Amino acid sequence: MRRIEYNKLVRDKIPERLEKTVKCFSTRVVEGDEYYKSLNNKLQEEVNEYFESGSIEELADIQEVLLAILDFKNVKLDEFEQIRLDKVQERGVFKQKIFLEYVEE
């Protein structure tokens, strides 16, 4: 029997899926700083997967991790949206596809 180490945060339904497909696995619940660090690691993992694949499904995974981070930080989605809108008001969006080449000071 081959053992694969993952040591990463997974979605809530993964253990029940594993129960149907593998002989043995181990999970534990993480809290506090360890949970926050695991969320950040998961975000990096999902971003890397998106870079590799360009998949919309990976963008959905990124959003799920972002929502979990907001929940951990006790930031409501409408508060987050207001922060985003404030930045849009101040700096705009990316619709004009402007690429800054350089600035001389």
C-alpha cells in the first residue's frame, strides 16, 4: 500500500468521498493561526493551478478560499464588496487594458 502525504486544507466533503475510495486516511481540524496559514497556502495552491490551467473551475476554487479568509477575518461579503467598489472609484478597473511600461521620477 502506497502512502501519499498531502498536509493541506481540503474542502469539507473530501473525507466522506475518501471513505468510499481509499482504505485509510487521516484528517484533523486546524484552528487559529494554523487555519489562517493553511488558507493562505490553499490560496497560493489554487492560484498556481489557475496559472497552469486557465480553468474557470480554478477561479471558483480561488473564490471559495477568499470567502473562507473573509469569514476567518470576520469581514462580511458586503463590507468586502464596498472595499472593492471604493478601489474601483479611486483607481478604476481593468477594462481599458492599460499596461504601465515605466515611470521616470
